[in-house]
Amino acid sequence: MQTPPPHPDSQSDAERLLGIVRDLARKLRLNVQDAEHLGLGHLLERDFGVDSPARVELLVRIERELGAKLGEKTFVDAETPRDLLRQIVGTVSAETSAPAGAPVFAEVKAYHPPQAASTLIEILDWHVTRHAERMHLTLYDKEERTENIIYRMLQEQARALLAVGLHQHGLSSGDRVAIMLPTGRGFFAAFYGALYAGCVPVPLYPPARPLQIEDHMRRIAGIIANA
């Protein structure tokens, strides 16, 4: 069977992706010599040292530098940079195959809060007073199903958590609140609830792989100590 030709940008994408992963690996634990010898087939966790919390940083870098949106399931399940590359190339191919002139993203009218707003809470409250039913977030689960969160819903859930949870635990302004929740409605309610309480939210990514739970918890303990 004849092997299909590679995507025209696949080699460039591979080099750029490896550069991103190697750079992150060097900052995590590896020296320059070690990182330069790692390739597409090496394991993200065992070889590059990219565990669950570091994957969040890797995702941000890939989206920022390569412009590729990776599904949460694909990103969590990826074992090697090659697994990520397949998704990146597929995403680029899907976008470039659209008819000429077709928009990739729907145009959304922007609403800019006043420059006097200095906190996320002030911005959220501003949106609620002007268009409370407008959609603020769209969440995707592992099956790519969506859930929309409007401004009013986020504010109400955050204040409810503040009233029944944070105050009952005796938290006061300036206290740190560790949040270990997957991306979802509960995470955003906890994050904004902590802000409404005057606390400092500290997001902690849940462990994605049970086999690395010990290393993950050591890293989490370090984050909490620093906070």
C-alpha cells in the first residue's frame, strides 16, 4: 500500500512542536544536552518530564505559537509529541480546506468594560448589569459536548459558593484557596467565589494518570507551599 504524502507543513510543524516541548522540558528539569536528544517518539512524561500540571502550560504554548486548538481528550491521552503532531496537522488541514473566503470563526461583537475596572470581579459585575443573559463561556467535555455559562449564572454560583462554603470555613481576605478541579462549571464557580471572598485562588490541575500520582502530589505540595 502506498504511503500518502505528508502534509506540506508537517515537517515545519514537527520542528516547531519539538522546539516548544524541549524548551518546556529544559525549564522543568532537563539540561540542554538531554532535551536536544529527545524526539517525536519520546514519552512526554517519562522522558520530557511533562506531567499533568505542565501539560496545561504546554497546551497554552502550542495554541499561542502554532495556532492549533487541541481537544481536551486528545491532549490528555497523548503519550508522545508525535501524538500531538497528528492532531495539530489535522487541525491545520481542516482549516485550510475551507472554501475561499469562508470564515473560520464566527464574528462576535465585543463588549469592553470601562478602563476603571481593576479586578475580574468588577468586570464580571459590569457584564451582569448590562447583559446578564449573554454567554460568557463554552465548555467542552471529553465527548466534545458543549455547556454554555452565561454571566448571571457564573455570578450566582460564585456567590452561592462564597456564602455556603468559604465563609463557613472561616476564610478571610488575603487567604489562599487551593482549587483542584477539572475544567468545568465547578472550577469557575470556585475561582470567582474565592475572588468574591477577597481570597487568592490557586488553581491546581488534577492528576491525569494514576501511575504518576506520587510525583504529581509532590509537585502540588510544592505549589501549595509557595502559595
